[in-house]
Amino acid sequence: MTQPNLDTSAFLAFANSVNSTSDMYRLFDQLEELKRLLFKDKEGTIAQKAGFYMPNNLAPIFADIETRGIEPKGDLGQQRFLDAIADFLKSLPVVSVTLAFEPTASFIGKLNSEISAIVGGKAVLNLTVNQYISGGAVFEYKGKRREYILAEKLEDTIADLAGQMAKEERAGSSAS
């Protein structure tokens, strides 16, 4: 897990840069690439060592870390720092969400924000698209599953309507 001597306050900025497991895996790849750049006989911060290889999405986060003076010095300390970021991200709760449609990035961000608020902290969404769901979503978290699917609502509504019509028919037949 995280190293006891590292300032973990910066980890939340990395966590906030991901909404889904695919975002998280992309960030893991970027952190691994940065680790490879640490041992290139360069001195300085991670951003200085990475140079123009620094991913655009991570540049402001590392700039903030440098400004705050919380980035460890030296290759080994920086490598441990990057490993600790990955460990922190792996510890975030994952909520599986199955949708009937391919979500946009803004939809994923909004859904992540709402689910994170419900969970009580940053969560990561493991998204799946199931074309056989006619509408709605299925949520799974900590072994619990909730389905909010349009087809089930329609079936319930049709069953209620058919039952009501049959009841009215029987009432109409008995009145004749």
C-alpha cells in the first residue's frame, strides 16, 4: 500500500481524474511510463524528467504537487510515490454499472459524481453496455445488485393493466 512517509494528500487529485475503470487503467499506463523515465540520468522533478512526454491530463496535477513541495526527491522516492498513487487508486471502491446505451464522457462524469456521493467518497465505475436492456441500468456494489430496467417496468405496467381490464370485463359481464 502507500508508503508511510509519503504525503497522500495529492492522491485525491489523481483519483478525481478518473471516472471509470478504463480511465484508471489508462492512468496506470501513464504512471508506468513516467516510472520508466525516472532513471534516464536526469535530475529534478517527475515533470522535469518526463519533459514533453508528460501526459497533458497529468501536467497540472504534477505542477500542483511541485508547487506544494510534496513530491519526493530522487528516482527511488519518486518511483515509490508513483507506485503509491497506483495503490491508492486500486483501493477505491468499484461500482459495476450496466447500461443499455454507450454513455458519453459527460454522462459518465455526472453518474460518477452522483454514485461517489452515495458511496461517501470517490468511486470508480466499471461500465458495461448490454444491448439487450431496453432502457435503464443495473448497479452492483459490495455484492448487492439493483436493477432499474424499463422492460421490467413495462411488464409490470402491462400486467397491471391486463389485470385491471380483466376485472372490469368480469364486472361488466356480471352487470349484464
